[in-house]
Amino acid sequence: AEPLLRIENLGKKFYVKPGAFGTEVRTVHALEDVTIDVRRGETLSVVGESGCGKSTLGFSILQLLKPSEGSVTFEGTDLTQLSEKQMRRFRQKLQVVFQDPYATLNPRMTIGEVLAEPLLLHGLATKKTVRDKSVEMLGDVGLPTRVLSSYPHQLSGGQRQRVAIARALACDPEFIVCDEAVSALDVSVQAQIVNLLMSLQKKYGLTYLFIAHDLAVVRHMSDRVLVMYLGRPAELAPKKALFHEPLHPYTRALLSAVPEPDPERERNRRRQELVGEIPSPLNPPTGCRFHTRCPLAETVCSQKVPQWREAAPEHWVACHMVPETIQGEPS
Ligand code: SF4
Ligand code: MG
């Protein structure tokens, strides 16, 4: 089937002006050479340490950041080629929910006004129907009608995040980037919001790019998982294969930090600690960017960028030490 989004060789550079001691403009390669499909109706999670380019990927897909190279094809249109005006009609379909809704909800607007805005803007409701439609949106996210007259500061963190989700839903989206959308919430509230997102996905056929650092949540939520390291994709696989048969040394190191629920697997697994700090994206390592921290690194790793390839069916990886083709995992 046609993917909902086809992302090819997507890259984003930032330019840093010279500071007190520098003389040259320096380039930060925040995102490099990302080639992935996002499938209709899936939850594709993106994980990696902070600074690995997860949010940059999300914003570059949405054109909230203008990519420096590559393409993002949505329903046959390359979004990177559109003017801001042409992009406007796609904005409705491609939404984002942030970590901190407090920062994105206008404190002087009631929740009723917050929800009415996108509904009227996109012509999804009229002045006459907007209240009923807003009440319906609130119902969808498990909030009572009386919240319409509340201000953001009168709500709890979980309730505000529900409002942010309702506001995204009000646009009738197909794709939502959830950028650490549950990361700031208490564990119990986090579980409620995750379950809400999953039920809304089913109800409305939504597709999520779920940016997160909590691997337990990712394990619960995802269909597939993309692991990023310092702006580049390291591994992409269906959840089960990624958690049980990771191919990339960085993925193995990340997973080492997560408790394994199955005691049998816990006993058998080889632990691998992640050592050292993540290098600066201002001056990233040559070749494989992970070579400065990788226990398997050999000479070639600092010389050549490993190719992003499908090593097993559905299982993508960029590592010189992974064999050319490997047996598919038992499913
Ligand atoms: Fe490690 Fe080399 Fe693979 Fe990079 S390419 S992850 S350095 S083994
Ligand atoms: Mg981020």
C-alpha cells in the first residue's frame, strides 16, 4: 500500500554564527539522510538520546522547519517544494501535540475559544455548530462540557494535554506528531493519555509519529520504532523485532537500560552499557557517528558512513558490522 508519508534523504542544517572565540559560521547537521515511509494508521515511534534529531525530524516533516535537503511526499505532493501559502491547506491534515501544552495554549483564551479557532478557520464548523462540535471534541478526549468556559491555568497538566489533543483533532488531521506529548506527565496520567491516543487512533484512523524517550511507553504504544543517533537513523523495525532482535549496537545499548518484563529473556540477555557522552553535532564523528562509543567499532567505522539498508525483511539498519543479509526473525 502507498505510505501516508514518504520521507527521502531528509536533512536539516542549522548555521551557528561565530561566537566570542570563533571566526567562522559553523554548520550543525541536525538531521541527515533520513529515508523512511510512514504507513497509514501506524504509530511510528522515534527514540534516541536528547539532541539526536527526533524533534527536528518531526518539525521537518511538518515543514515547521524548512528542510535543507530531501523530500516529504504526502498524498503525491512534495511538501518541501510548497510555498507557505500552498502549505496552508496541508497544515490542517498534519498536526502536532507538544510536551508542554501550557506553552502553546493562550492563557487569555477559554478552552471554548481554543477549540473554536481551528474549527472555524478550517471551515469544519459554523458559528451555529461550533459549540456542539467543541463539546463533541471534548467528549472525545474525556473532558466534560463545563471545561469550555475554563482557562488553561484552571486545568491540571493531564487535562491541558487532553485539550491540546482535542485542538489537534478539531482540525480533522490524518497525521499527528506527538513530540514528547506524555513525557512531562505523572506516570498514572501518562498511561491515561497514551490509552486515549490509542483509542482516538482507532476511532479516526490517525497516524502518529510518536517522539519519546521512555522505552516502556514506546513498547506499549508503537507498531514500529525508529532509533536515531546524532541526526542519523540507526535502526528501524517492527516493535517486536526491535525489542527482541536489535541489530544496531546503539539500539542494544539503549535497550540495556530498560527492564525486560519476561524473566526468561531477562536471564538470557547480554547487557551492554552505553559509555561516554553524545558528541557535539557541531563536530560529529566521521564515518559512523556512533564509532566513538561503539564496542564493536573497527577501522572502517571511522572512515565510511554505513549505508541505510534493509538487512532483513522490514528491518532497516545502518551498521558496517551487520551482515549483508540476515535471516528473518521468527515472528
Ligand atoms: Fe559500531 Fe561500526 Fe556499526 Fe557504527 S558501523 S554501529 S561504529 S560497528
Ligand atoms: Mg526534542
